[in-house]
Amino acid sequence: MDLIEYATEADGPGLAKVNVQSFQGRRLLEEIFPEASLTRVQEFKIIMGMKHLANPNMHVLKIHDPVSGELATYSRWQFPASFGPSLVTISEKAALLAKDPVPHAPRPMNEEVFNAFKRLLEDGRKRYTTDNDIILDLLATLPEYQRRGFGSAILKWGIEKADASQLRIFLEGTPEGVPIYLKYGWKILEEVVMDYTPFGSVGQETFFLMMRDPILQ
């Protein structure tokens, strides 16, 4: 799909909107930022997005809807250093923010939940990945643009790169995303649970660690 492009610093607000609004209904952001408005969380996500754009091994892709022009789909692919760096550059101001985004987070912030979820993902990656694996760090589409083929197009982009280089692709998926990943060759490695009860809340959320092995060319 020719609509796929590398995201730039100017896309920050659009990327943040996709990131936040695509996962509404999930508990995580509400648990971390219990009093923050959607707008305030998106402002913080703009700064977090600069951290990803500043990482030369993180390839940040986007798709704009061809009719409305709105940024509809956002993905982050972490490639091994051997793949070559992302050529996107950001301003000095954005690079400075990218070094430590957390001080710019909405308050109050439940840092215990934030750190517990971060550890949950890091531990899973340590169990299953090596430096030679690709990690699909994020794939999200605004709700109004889902089922339009944008997410599948970006998956195919990454799959082509992985198969050409004979690399595996690891990801952490929500239950809602699992069916499409299974369709494109991922297999479930493990189900992990983010339990909110130790942090004074109730309930839990499930995530799936998944891996796709390359197909021989």
C-alpha cells in the first residue's frame, strides 16, 4: 500500500491521538493517569512519541486516510541494528524532551502501575527475544478507520522485511488484536496478566506474547 510513510516530528499530535483513542476501553491509561483528561494524556503521548522517533532502531510508520487526510494508523517496528537506522530526524527541543518524558506526565501519576506494566513487557521480551529479532512495538488504528485494511497493510510491510532477512517478529497483543496476528502467521507464546489489585484498584487485563517465524523465500 503506497499510503505507508515514515512518521516525522510534525506527526506527533496525530500519532498521540491514534495511540490513546485506539485503546479506549482498556484500563491501563486510566489506572496510570486516574484524573487526566484525554487531551492531557495525548499531550504527554506526543512527548513519548519523540522518544521513539529519536531511536534509530525504531521505525515509526503511519497511514493517512486518503479521503479525510487524517492520520489513521500508527505502528512502531524495532529492528536489529543490522537492518539499518531510521533516517527520521527531530529537532533539538524534541530530542531533549525524548531523553526523559516522564517528568512531563499528567499528575497524579500512578508510577507503580506504570513501572509494573513496563516490567511485564520487558520480562516477556527477555524470555523470548534476542538482539536479532524484530519487535512490533505498537500497531494501532483509530476506531473509525478500522476494518479498512490499513493495519493489514502495515503488517505486510513488516512481514516482507522479516521474511527477506529471515528474522522473527515478536509482539505483545491485546485480545482484540490476536485474531489478525494469527491470520498473518503469529503464534501465541504466553498469556500475561496485568493485575491491578496490588495497586489499590480492582480487576486485571490480559495481553498475549506472540511470535512469527519467517517463511523461507
